[in-house]
Amino acid sequence: MLGEGILKGMAETAKNFFGSYFSAERLTTVEYPEERIAPFEAARVFPFLVYDGADWEAGLRCVACQICEKECPPKCIYIEKSKDKKPDAVGKPQFYPARFDIDISVCMSCQICVEVCPFEAIKMDTEFELSTTDRFGGLLLDRKQLAKPDEYYQKIHPTEAHEVDAKLAVEKAKADAKAKSAIAASAAKAAVIAGEGA
Amino acid sequence: MSVTEELLNQRPEGWNRPAPQVPDDEGELLEIAMGPHHPSTHGVFRMDVALDGERVVRLKAVFGYLHRNHEKIAEGVSYLASMPYTDRLDYICPITNNWAYALAVEKLAGQEVPERAEYLRVILGELTRFQNHASSIGFLIQEMGASGTPLMYAFKAREKVLDLFEELTGARMMVNYMRFGGCRVDASPAWLERTRKVVAGLPGFVDEFERLLATNEILMARTQGVGILKPELAINAGVTGPMLRASGVNYDIRKVDGYGIYNRFNFRVPLGDHGDVYDRFMIRLLEMRESIGILNQALKEIPIGPVMDPKAKLRGFRPKAGEAYGRIEAPKGELGFYLISDGGPNPYRYRVRPPSLINLTVLEDMCLGHDVADVVLIFGSVDIVLGEVDR
């Protein structure tokens, strides 16, 4: 019969239309600003810099090695290395970024900077409501705007942060052991020198 | 016929194009530029059409409005840094772009891929094929004039697949997931469980889509016998993918090459009979069903193990000098990456063989003699993404 296929299709749309009043599964959208879907744990938007402790400037994990700057596909990262050194989380003196800018109007959220970073210093944010009226200055983030505490990172990517913490703890333990043995060695040396003196 | 027209209608030997359409003596030809901002062109693409009344006499495709210098950029950056750029070629199915590029580099470097990573690639690749075909059918029907409904049905299913992508890779579309020697992150058991649940719901969606569209009289009247592509011409022009199979040529790279682990799976290759728009529409529906079959097998068999080859290098990756061509059956056809390495950190030559562009070269042959309203439909049935056509 001519028109049978059309009627069959119409029945399908009618089923979906009336079904949406009874079954929540048929509703696929939410009213965005009022209702929100929680982002997935793996979600990524733009990078940020992680810092430990309370002071953002002293706690930055970044040591300005500039690997992310080199590997970044669209080259949206700009780093200036410091002249002096400051102690990092382990206590080893390291360089720090005197300047660290990310142009998020260029960034394409590919996460390669996070993958190549050997110091777990740069991570991906999940904040996506970033509209601004200043299209140049407002989208060029400096290191102060990029710095976010480790607690924030633990909150947005708990599973990943757990692994990172385990890895950092191992590194710290290694560094501590090394420092201890160095102290012991120097103490022994001092003792030897003292013995020679006596 | 003027000299210019004669030149335009010249056909190379063995090209098998349809006979040139000669306008009747009354009146003049009307030349229309459809696009670059025509709503039917999926982006920025221009068709210079010469019309005799409503009949298409000549059609010239104009590419390049979305040219982004992809190949040259890739020659200037490291192998790894090109991976996120491949997402942006065919942005409807970024996973298969990643896969084709990873395959080419793995061939170049002689890199092995762990078992679990191969399974994950197949699962994600077939999910991509499913959502690409669903949305491509939706767009096709949208261009026929059914604004909204079938497209929204398709997007409802696509949304579920994209949620899976986001949960695993962190992004809905620009996934940047594959690496040379495996995949970036491992799938958790919870993700696999959710995927099984989503895949279990997909046949219901295909059934619904079929009831909604496949026997619709208006759709059949508009699409059957329209835009016929002869198998000889399809082979000569290098057309691949569902377009070629709709013309009745049995050529699927998953079967021919058996790249990855595809020779382990049991699936059929649907073939068309007439090579018209309706056949291309039906082929996509049938391929969706085959994809679900492969997904079920892969989700059942997926082993436990690493997803990255421990010997694979992320930074400082320098394959030895040589060349390689990696190709896969992307949802739109044969997607290939041709790479020449001179031993340096970035490729000496990087070339993409995009299915969309090459499938589009037969557009004029399919459109000649049809009404201008059918041009939109035939163009939609080719299933292109302009990001891949222009690169």
C-alpha cells in the first residue's frame, strides 16, 4: 500500500514523543545553565600548573625544562627560565619559570604537554566556562593565573592524581635516601678528617 | 557546442564517463555557484553548476576553502605532534584518523602493538564507524528536506558513543588517543562494562532507524535511480568505501589487508546492486549492523595486558630512513598516510590519501542529467567532511 512506509515512520516518532512523558531514558538533553552534567574524570580542557603547599610561587613544580614548549604542536607555550635556583619539593635546587604563558586561544587541548612533562607539573583542567570580553589579554594566561593547588588537581582527577602521588612519593623516598647517604658519607668523611687532625 | 564546452567535455581514454549533456537550442545555460556558503555543502565547498532549466549540464567542484596546510605543518613538527592534527582531518571520526597515522608510523619504525591495544583500536574504530554512518544518514535525510527528526535520532545514538569516547580519552571528538605502539590510556573494567551496555542498545537503534526510514515512499522516490555510479567508473576513479561497495564492488580493506587483527573477526561485507543514492543509504545501515557484530566479538575476546609497548618511545622518536604507507578502512573509504623518513625527528614527506576528496571526484558524473535538487542529495550521499577534503 502506498504510504505504508510513511505511516510506519510516523508511528515511530509518535512512540518517541509520547514515550518521553513516561520514560526518562528517552530524554537525552538537560537544560544547561540550570542543570549540569558532571564532567567525566578524564575530561580535559586547558592545561594548568600544579603547586604544592600554600604559596603558589614557591610551590610550583615546574622547573622550566622547556620540554612542553618544544613538544607543543601549535606552540602556544612560552617559558622564560629563571637566572637563579630555588629548592623544589624534594629540596634539590632547581630553576623555576620566571615567565610561563599559555595562549589558550591557540591551545588545542591535546594533552601532549602533560604526557611529556617529567615533573608532573602541568595537568589538564576541566573548567570550560572561560568566555571573556578581552580576546587578547583575557586569553593569554600567565603563570599566576595558571597556578592551581595540588588539592584542586586531586579533586578533579582523583584516580590519576593518586597514581601521580604514588610516583612522586617513590621519587621523594629515593631522593631522601640519597640525601641521607650523602649526609652519612660526609659525616664519615668529617670523622675521618677529625681523626686525622687528632 | 562552443569550443570551450567541447574542451570541457573531453574525456580521457577509458574514463567511462556518461555522454555529455547537450543543451537544447532554446534559451541559455544558467550558471549557479552553489556554495561556498550553501547549507547543503557540510562546510565550505563550491559547486559551479550549469543548468539547462532544472537539468544539470555541467558541474565543477571547487575545493580548497578550508585548506589548513596540514601536510606541510606535519613536516615541520615531530611525529608525535602530528597526532592531534590528524583528529582535525575528518572530525566526525577522529579515532580512525589516529589509527591510520599510527599504523603508518608503526610500519615505518617496525613497531609492535600489544594485543589489548589492538582490541581497543578495533572497538573504538567500529564505534566510530557506527556513529559516522548514523550521522551521515541523518545528514542525507536532512538534505532531502526532512529537517531535524532523523538527524536528531542519529545524534541520540551518536551521543552515547561520544560519551564513551569522552570517558576513555578525555574528549568527545578531538581524542588524540593512539600512540605509536599502542594506545594512550587503558580502558577500565567499568568502561568496558558500559560499552557492552551501549553496544547492546545499538541494534535497537538501527531497527528504529530502519522502521523510520527504509520503506518511506518519499525517500524511495527521491533516491532510487538517482546518482548512479557505474562500478567501472568507480574503480577507475579510485572511489573506496561504502560508495564503491554500493556499486557492487567487493572491496573492503579490512578483508583485503586484514590490518590490525581484523582477520580474527567474523563479519560480512554488504554490497549494493544499482549504485544509486538509495543503495548507499542501505549499505550504511547494513554496515552498522556488521559493526555491532564485530563489537560484540571484540568485547567478548578482549584480553588483559598492557596497552603500550614498553619499548615505544614518546619523546625523541626517530624512525630510521625509509618510507611507509599505512591504510585502513575508515568509515568513508580508504584512509592512507604515506610517510618518508630521513632519520630525523620529523617526517621528510607526509601525505594523506583522504577518502572524501577522492570519492568527490566522481560528483559531476553522478549529477549530470539530474535536477538541481538531486545534486544536493547526491552530494550528501557521498558522505564527505570538508576538513578532510581540503586539509
